[in-house]
Amino acid sequence: MKEKKVWVGYEIHRLDNAIKKKIDNKLRSDGLDEATMCNGWVLKYLYDNRDKEVYQKDIEKHFNIGRSTVTGILKLMEQKELVKRVSVENDARLKRVILLPKGEEVHIMIGNAVCDTNQKIMDGITSEELETLFCILNKIHNNMNEEK
């Protein structure tokens, strides 16, 4: 009998898509069509770091995505009046990213949808299983960040 190949990354990707779909559906049912989950993660990062100066390069590094991708995301978020990018006086290449009041409101709405979805995710999972899951996820994360 042939051994079945296990594709962990594939299963994580499928799960990620299912979670995004659940959250997006919740946001739509709450009347929020203008923000994506990607916007939500950036808004959360800005909200969590609102006591600091955050630059576009910080977002690139934190989410491990390229400059052009972040530029596109922030450009759309600016059009939706969620954030504002401001050039720094002494270095025009640096863009400080500021969370606007509407962005803060959207962050709270997305946070509520994420909490609701998180509750659904955790249905029937024991604290021991959750501890094992986080242990495994940390190992996977470390494996992906190792320099080889």
C-alpha cells in the first residue's frame, strides 16, 4: 500500500481561506463591505502600535511582504479613509502611516468579527489540544524562519 503524502502547508492554506471566508461573511452581514481581512490585519497592527511612529517599512517587515504590495494595500486604505500616509520631513522616502478615526472604527468591527470566528474555531477544542496546537504552530513558524 502506498503511503499518503502529507502537505501541511496546503492544509494550513485551506484553513486560512475558510477562516477568511467566515470573517468576510460576518463583516458583510454587519454591513462592512469596504475592508478586507488584509486591511484588518494592518489596522490591528496600527492600532496596537498607535503609541509609536509606524512607517510603511515597519508594515513590510512585520507582515513579511514587499514594498509594492504594502504600497498597494495602503493606497486603497487611504482611498477608503482608513489610514493616511505622511512623508517624513528629513527623509521623503519614509512614509509614516497614521490610523484615522474611521480606520479605528473599522478595526473594532473587524475585531468583533474575528472574536466571533475565534469562538467558532475553538468549539470542542480542549485546553490541552490548544496547547499542543500552539506548540506545533510555533515549531512550524520557527522552521519557516530558519536560515538554511
